[in-house]
Amino acid sequence: MLTRTPASVTTNGRSYRVPNTPTVVICIDGSEPGYIERAIEKGLCPNLERILKTGTNTLALSVIPSFTNPNNLSIITGRPPAVHGIAGNFFYDREAKQEVMMNDARFLRAPTILAEFQKAGSKVAMVTAKDKLRTLLGKGLDFQKGTAIAFSSEKADKANMAENGIENVLEFVGMKLPEVYSADLSEFVFAAGVKLLKTFRPDVMYLSTTDYVQHKAAPGSAIADSFYKMFDRYVGELDALGCVLVMTADHGMNDKHLANGEPDVIYLQEILDGKFGAGMTRVILPITDPYVAHHGALGSFATVYVDNDKRQAVLDHIKTIAGVEVAIPAEEACKRFELPADRIGDVVVLSSKHKVLGTSAAKHDLSGLTEPLRSHGGLTEQTVPMIANRKIVVPAGRTLRNFDVFDVALNLVA
Amino acid sequence: MLTRTPASVTTNGRSYRVPNTPTVVICIDGSEPGYIERAIEKGLCPNLERILKTGTNTLALSVIPSFTNPNNLSIITGRPPAVHGIAGNFFYDREAKQEVMMNDARFLRAPTILAEFQKAGSKVAMVTAKDKLRTLLGKGLDFQKGTAIAFSSEKADKANMAENGIENVLEFVGMKLPEVYSADLSEFVFAAGVKLLKTFRPDVMYLSTTDYVQHKAAPGSAIADSFYKMFDRYVGELDALGCVLVMTADHGMNDKHLANGEPDVIYLQEILDGKFGAGMTRVILPITDPYVAHHGALGSFATVYVDNDKRQAVLDHIKTIAGVEVAIPAEEACKRFELPADRIGDVVVLSSKHKVLGTSAAKHDLSGLTEPLRSHGGLTEQTVPMIANRKIVVPAGRTLRNFDVFDVALNLVA
């Protein structure tokens, strides 16, 4: 019997061609424009240098908040958070009156492109740096069929057939288990991707790294250059294997500190408590996650829950704070940034390029910050690279988003 | 003989349906989100209130620089400045060694949607507030055929058949010639639009106002509310005439002043002269035009011309200036903002929400600033309304730009 693969897969209202060539999408966490260019200038990235010339080198806009999870979920679903529901790592459940962590796949409201490709008969693979992201991105994959593999560097040693479609990953990749806070955690993702492409030969593969290095080190620094030199080696290997390769980032990254190296923080809960009284507002920082060492839960996006009769006064006051770039009601934020209304506070606040938003000084553990803070979350971290090892044809008038990356890789490559 | 109109018109790589219903696009200059909403809350805009509920109320992104001419030309061509060539009001001609004002139609590199519709057999009309914009937007219209009318409020008294396709405009509109610096200059545009729709019955019409009011007055202020109340009356008339009506803005508008009311200016030429010596760099402010009274040529976008061997040092220094949000080399700016490489300096600089970029204090005539400065040009003025009196269907995954407004009006309306 002849098995037939459909010509395209449609999910969340968008259609993607089923590829004849293995197609690899990489999300380089926190890869602010400039990192790759500075490393190329020093001759450290010969493969990327060649690809930028012979393929495609352009830019795209991320989702706001420019955080990891909202953007990774947008990439894997091809749609903004209004569709997939993941607007950050945390939201406040008004009915249950508690802060809820959105790192469980039940919070995801849309099917993923990978799961839909698997259903349509394609082989798919995914490797993430952190395991929590793997659980979100891996929703809907069926590991019983032998056509899907998904695991994280962080828990590579625990990967098993039932939950990951693969076992003995450390031997498979040929690296030891990396530390959670390390450049190795991302390198493991790339090494695993090369190995999967050689052996499992997925039709569609997604690789997603962690921004440990980018939080620590600016473009052109020795640490950053070393990371991109390593990355370039794997880019060369992937490219040499004949795949369509498209790279983007979940968000950019900027210095967020004073000249003396201290983080430049607007402690929003303190300010609002001082003005309106304790307990009148609740500031949620959706960047907060269990791995705060490299950013201290400080980013450029916050959302404030407040009773309706006080909202305008709170908005008006927030607008007077130096370093606040955007302070808008939830309705406007949901429209402008395509966010899910039930998972965002009543006011949305974005800080300027070099400032971050905190709750109160006592609540932020900054002991893990060994370097001056670099972070993200705002409009100034919305521009990210979109690099392909083929020429692409973007329809006239269209503004690329990072969550168009599967569309670019499957539909727009020449 | 049966004359046949083609089903669609293609220009600059985009296709537009030829409408069965008269289609009106309005660009409300400087209409930052919030102006309309604040006026609606006070009950001043019953027509817009109804349209926002029964039609479409969403947001779109403008072109950067968020200035009037680049955005109006993007709207009328459907493409970014990289395609149409108008990146501001001024550029520096390196060969001729002189600053060149780009307000002449010869600088426009792309055909306009209106001219292409006329060529395809449609009747078209356009009214602008200022006459210089009319000369740019009106390029390619043929006034000999009786199927095109284009004039400005500013020179309505001088309109003639040869250059405008209409004469005796003051009597036609029933208003006296407005002052250049006035809300009346925009009201004249709306009144003319209603009259044209009733009598000339264009298939496609473009109305573009001036931001005199928005530069002076914030959303919710008495002056702004009064403007939008006036606007709403004409919106009601246009809507009642049965047209498809879509409204957007060329850019937003924000306060750009200190608490004491003084403009908050980064005098970039002064800073660069102090650091690198006079004559080493040339700061161009593309907002500069002959009508500076309401902004003093102060906006949030500047471009710097500098010899290549000094460019990195200049970039590095500009990045250290407080209030600079973006400082990037021209190549990156042209890619990110889709700008024409030959009409932009070597470095592009954007300031933060409440700051503007100047050359040197002595060169800015601020005597016309009777109110604390409000201006635009940066990323914080990129978000603008996109309002239609019909439901629209936006393809999944697409981010609307203000220069999609003709696509919205002609192709996406339900």
C-alpha cells in the first residue's frame, strides 16, 4: 500500500508545506542583533558569515512581553499569545485568588505545528535546553509511534521512550549532562540536533536554547564570542547535512544597570503601595520562574491587578514614573500585543531600554547576579534576527514576526 | 460599447480589489491611541463609538521614522520607505555635499495606489491639509481625464483644473480658507471629503490631515476632545453615505518635555562636536520642514553622517547618552526599518518616549512652542489605530501596518 503524505498541514489558521528536505528551526534564546555580527567581524563564525551572504539575513519582531515562554509558544504554534494562552510564566487567578505558574501544558490553548505535522505523517523532533519548556512545547506529541522525539538538555539523563521517544540520550549525543546554568546546556541542544538530523532524519525539527550567556555577556564580549563560535560549528554541520535551516530568537537583550553596575530597577509595588496603600494593587512580573539566578526576576514588563474604580488613578500615577515607556489598560495591551485577556492584569507596564521593573527590593534575590544585569521584556528587546541558509521570498508589505519562522522555513524559502 | 473595469489593480507587488462601494481611507495625523477613546468616554463621538463596536477597532504599526511624510507615502504606495524612497523630509547628499529637502515628487520612487487605480479606470480623489504633501501624494494623477481630483486645504483657494482637477474649491466645500496652523486646516479636509463623496463619487478617496492639534494637546484635553468631536460629525456623514471607511494614523504623539514644561532635548550635534570636534559629524533631523512652529524641528529620530573610520566610535559614544533608546549602524537600520540606504546617514538614533533629539540649542527656533512640546519620530509613536466601519478579516499570523490601510479597505473588509 502506498502511504501518502498530504502536501500541507494546516494549524491555527495557517498552512505549512510538508517539506521534501529536512527542515530545522533554531530559537537562539536572547540573541539580540549584534551578537552574531560582532563574532563574524572577528572571523569566529565562518559558516554564519557565508550563510548571511548566500542565504537570508533579516530581522523580525518578537511577541511582547519579550520573554522566553510566550515567544517559544508563539513560534511552535505560529500565533500570538491571544491564541495560545501563554502570556508569561505567571498570572494571577482572580477567582482562586492566587498566583498561578503557567509552565504546565494544560495552560496551552492551541495545537503545536510539530504535533500537527506528526499527525499528518511527518517525523518530528525537538530539543530544548530547559525541561519545563519541553513539557509545554511537546504537548500533543505521540511517542508511541516512533515518529516523534522530544527531550531537554537539562533532563537528558532521564529521557525515556514513553515520555521522550528516545532513551540513553547522553550516549546518543556523546556529551555529559550539562549544568543548568551554563553555555553547555545550549551546546547540548545543538549537538543533539546534529545527531538527530544524521540518524533519526526528522522532517521538521525545533531546537531551542537558553539565554544564560546572553544575560551575562554583551555582543562582542569574549564570553559571547566564544558561544557564537561554538554555535557556528554546529550551524556548519547542520548546513552541510543539507537541511533547510532558519534561525531566530525569542527576544533580544540589553544592559539594565546603572553606571556603578547595580540593576536599574523601578520597584513598582513599593511605589504603588506608597501611593495607594498596601494591598490595593498586585504587581505581577511574568518573567519570574524557578531559575532566577541570571536575571533576579527583573525584566522590562510588568502587569498590575487593581480594582476597576482605582485603575485610572493607578495608570495615571505609573505614567509619571521616570523610565516607564508604556503604561496602558489591559484592553489596549491585549489588542496591541495580542495577549489573552484572562491571563493579564488590569494595567500593563513596560520600562525603557536600560531599566527593569521589580516588585519590592526585599522580594528580589539578586545574589545570583554575578555580572551587571542584562535582561529583556520590553519593546527594546522586540527586534530579533531571522537568518536562513536559503533565500526567502517575503510577500510585499508583510512584516515578519519571529513566530513566522516555520512559515519562513516551510513556505517562504526559495 | 461596454467599458470594463478590471477586478483588481496591482502596484508595488500588491493587489487591490476594485471596489463596488466608494472606499474612503483617512490618515489622522498624529492620532495616538487614546484620543478617540477619551473623547468617546465623554460622549463626544457617538459615530465612532458605534463604529468601534459594529466595525473594527484594532491597532497597527507605523513606519520608523514615525514622521508624517514617510508614513503618508507608505500608505499611498502600500510599501515601506525602502521601496518609495521617502525616509523623511531631509537627507544629506554626500556627492553634492548639501542637505536636500525631499518634498518634491521627483524623490518618490514608486507609483501610488491612487494613480494606478485611475489608470485602471477608477475615479479617485485626495485631499490633504498641507500642500507639499499633496504634491508628493498626487504624483502620477492625470487631471485631464476628469477622473481624478487632488487638492490641499492650505491652497484650496488656488486649486485649478490643470493641477487639481477641480476649481472654486472654497465655494464647493462651503468654508473659508483655513489658517495653516489650525484645527480648521484638518476640518476642511473632512468637509471636502464629504462633499466629494456626495458629488464626485470617487471609487477610492484618501484624506490626510495635519497634527497641529495633536502636537498641542494630549488625549482627553479640551482641545483634543473638541477636535475629535468635530471629526466624529464628519465620520458620521461619510458612514451615512454608504462608503467603506477605514481610518489610521501616520504616527502617534507623546509628551516630550520636562516637568517644568521645557522640551527634554538631547542636543546630539553639540555632544558629538564636543567629543569628536566640529565638522567631524553631521546630524540630520528628518522631521525638519518649513512648518516648525508646533515642534521646533524636535522629534525622536536623528541620523548621523560620519566617515567610516570614526563610525564605531561615534556609535559607541551615542549609546552612552541617557535617553538614547536605539543607536545602530545604517545597514541595520535599513534592514530593521526598511529604509532606503542612499537617503539615510551612517548611524540612526532614536530617543526614548519623553525625549527628543536636536542638533544644537542655537539652531532650534522654539519661539513657536506655546505649549510644552509633544512630538514623535521614535518607537514609542509607532502604534496607531486601525478603525473600519466594517468587520475585517486579517489573515492569521499577520501584523498590520498602517500602510496596509488600503489593503484593509479594499481586500480585507468582510
